[in-house]
Amino acid sequence: MNVNNISGLRFLSPRRSGAAAGSMSIMFAGRMCVSFDFDDTLLLSERCKATTFDALASRYAGGTEILAAVPRDARDIRPGDPVPTRHTICRDLAAGLHHRGVRPGPEGESPDEFGARLCAEFSELVQTRLREADEVASMRA
């Protein structure tokens, strides 16, 4: 199920929802749903994903600055805006880089193609990092 296609879905910060720290609240169809993170797995994997985006952006001149202006989290958007995904984040990063003249790919690569390539790189890198992360230590050989 793609949560970006569910109408009426709204993410709330713990402060706004009254939920406990370490949890995420979602309003759907007028009902609040809460996801608890008792062992910090979600929190730690969120940090891992954020640092992976930072590492990816830092490969390009101006990438970190551009990424800082890109919404990366449901908490960064206005109500009613689409929830950011790795696809939208990479698309916006690529568009910003392309606008600044950073075109590291094949000649004639469009910003959308660059964004898709960045997304594939991010996905591969984050999977490697998550396998090695503390929160999934039981997955290590």
C-alpha cells in the first residue's frame, strides 16, 4: 500500500498529537493511529536514512545546501502537501543540482533521470548501511 495515495492521511508530531516521545501519530479517516518505538529501531533507522541522504548530497558541489531546503520528512511539510519519499527527495535534489549546472551523468541526462539515478544509489547505500546499523544487530552474520 502506498501511503501517498491514501486521502485523508495526516502525520502529526508527538507534541501536536499528545503521543509519547518515540512514537509517530497518524490521523486517518478521523482516527488517530500511534506507532510506538520502544527499542528506538524506527528512530535509529530514521537517523541512518538522514545521514545516507547527507552522504549522497555531499558528493556533489552544493548538494548539502540544496538538500537542506528539500522536505525530507512529513514533519517538514504543510498540511495537505504530499508526504516526502526517497523518490521526491532525490528528484528535488537532482533538480536543484541540475539548475546549478551540476550534471555528473551521461550527456543530455534530464533532471528526472538524474533523480531516478540518485534514488537508486540512495536505495542501495541505505540498504547496506541498515544491514550494518546497531538497530538490526541480529541481522549480522
